[in-house]
Amino acid sequence: MKKFKHTLKTVKALILGWAVIIPLIHLLPLKKNLVLFIGKNNGSFFDNVKYLYLYLHRLNRKDIKYYFFTEKQSVYNMLKCHNLPVLFHPTLRSIYALACSNIIISCNMAWIKNYKYHLSVRAKKIQLWHGVPLKKIGMLVNDSLKKHNSLLARIDNAIRGKNCIHDLFLSTSDYFTVNIFSKAMRAKRFIELGYPRNSIFFKGQLDKLDFLDADVQSLEKITEFQKKGFKCVCYAPTWDDPMGNAIQSGYLDLKRLSKFAQEHKILFVFKFHPSINCKNEFGLLSNIIYYNSSKDIQPLLRVTDILVTDYSSVYMDYLLLNRPIIFFPYNLDGYLKAHNGLLFDFNSMAPGPKCYSQEQLHEAILDCTAGQKDDFADDRGQIRKLAFKYEDGRASERIWDFIMKEYMEVP
């Protein structure tokens, strides 16, 4: 049945996508000054797409038409409320915009779904991506090349748009371009200009647009605690641990963590991956906050004093703040086995103490909050130099200048 449904989707894509949509859109005018931003998860307003979109909006250029493209009514309403250019999809207007757009800007590969690839086949496609991974991605995944290089797979992927070759793929450093992205992704050009989302770390005062689709209620609580002298410890793990998250698998006892936090003037903030929602497990525990997993994490990282993570690429961004990072890889062997190893040696690429139990985690946090010598400052600096060609808040400026020069034809 599963194979039949897959074949049916491919046949539909062949008939509707290639025999109907693509021939028809060539009858429509290509608008050289039209840019569409397509967010992750059907148009969520966070990550690199959000911050590059806001940068363009703040330029206030009247000669460029641009829209944030979303399939989420809540995001559409939010942006409309702030008088930001937005399109809800699918509508006749959004379909027309896709067909006539000159540039599509996205930050993951799933933007092509529901015939968006076919509708925008004439557009230049810019992939901002969403992080530097430790695990294998794209064509580096085990057996991925075999699966994607078979004749039937190539035909199927081409019909459905899965073999989309982006005109530009954004990286953060030469090191990651050479060792990861150029091997894992298909693109005509890779360029190292930095991530727009990290501009928030270098900005003085944030404005109301920066907080759009962030968990503002949690951020306000954090501010209240920090004013009282509490340290904010953010726990932001990866999403695909085969054992489940640390709470479900028994490696973190929330009641015990709450007691520890109260005793040492610590506020724990749990921020899970958008695909994970375990808010019900928290209840009303003192000194522990659940940050909405579907919301923008960048404003949270900005105010975080200590980051705790496992294999998530979130720590790469956090390196730019040069604050302590603690690694909690409680299931390292299982994770390595499930993902057939990592792209890099974990110990050499993780610049911070490694904790494998809650006791060790408590000790590492106390070491960081005690204000003693930072034993991992040099290690963080070395990894930061590998990860980022630029250590500033001007990524959006560099990217937009490049887009204007290479791809835009403004009347």
C-alpha cells in the first residue's frame, strides 16, 4: 500500500507538475524584482529565513517586491498584524506569486512540497540552510548515494522536485563547505557568508520584530529571574535520539533538577526541537521553564548564560557568544550506532565538559556558575574559527548584497 501511494504521488507530479503546471507558468511574466521567503515546517517564522526577510524589510526598498510565504494561518495573521508582506498558501495569489517569482529563499529541503517546486521552476533558488551538523546529512547518509543514484530513484526524484539543485547554498566557513556541504548537498555554488539568524547576538536593543514568533512569555520570566541574580541554563537537545529525550529515558529527573536549581539560584529553560512537544511532562516545577518548542530559539540563546546540549548544532551558533557549553551525551554509543557514526570526532568538536549522568551535569553547572577558570575557552575559540569565517552580525547584509549583484534585475 505504501509503495502504491508513493507511485500514485509520482504519477500525479508527472501529470500535474510537468504536463500542466510547468507549461502554463511559462505563459506568465517573470517578475525580476519578486522575492519569496519560504520558512521551515510549512512556513514557520524563525531561523535564517526570518532574519534575512526582516533585514530586507528594514531596508525599506520600494523597488523590490517580497513576501513571506506560509501555509500556517497563525503566522499569516501575525505578520499581517504587523503590516509585513505575507502570502498565505494555497491561494490564487500565492500560486501566481510562485509562478512569477525570480528568487525563492528557503532554509530546508522540504520547501518543494505540494508542487511549489514545479510552480517556481523558473526562479533562482537560494538555500540558507539551518545549521552545521555533527551527524551525517544529505548524500553523506549511509546508503543515500545508492538509493538516490539508481535509475528509478533519479527519475522519481526529478519528477517530484527532490533533486532540486539550488543556485546558491549558504555556509558559515570554508571548513564546513569543503568537509560537509559540498559533499552532502546539490548546489551550483556554495558561499561562506554566515547565518542571518546570528545577527541577533550582536544587536544592541532588540525591537518588536525580532521577538515575532518567539516565546515572549518565557523570555519575560527569564529576565525577571536574571534581575534577581539567577543564572539561565538552557537545555536544547537534538530531536532524533533513538532512546527519546533525556526525561523520557530516565536520564533527567525533573523534580531533582528543580530542587538543585532552587538551591543554587539557577533557572532551567528546556527548549526542544520543533518536532518534539513534551510540555505535559513539566507541570508546575519551581525554577524550570518549558520554552515553546515551535518558537524561535535565537532570542533565548541571546540571554542564556550556560548552554547544555548533546549533538545538536545549536551549540555552533552559541559559540559566537563565547559562553560556557556543557555536553550531555547520555546515549552516545546508541546515537553513534543509530546514525552510523558522526561527521567528526565528537570529543574533539565538542568544546565543553562531557556529562553522562545527572550527577555529572549538576557538577559541571556548578563549576560554570562558580566563576572559576574557564577551562574550555581556548577550545571554544578554536572550534569557532573553524565554524565561522565571519564573527559578526552582518551576514544578512553580505547575503543580500550578493543576491542583488548576482541574481536581481531591479527595474
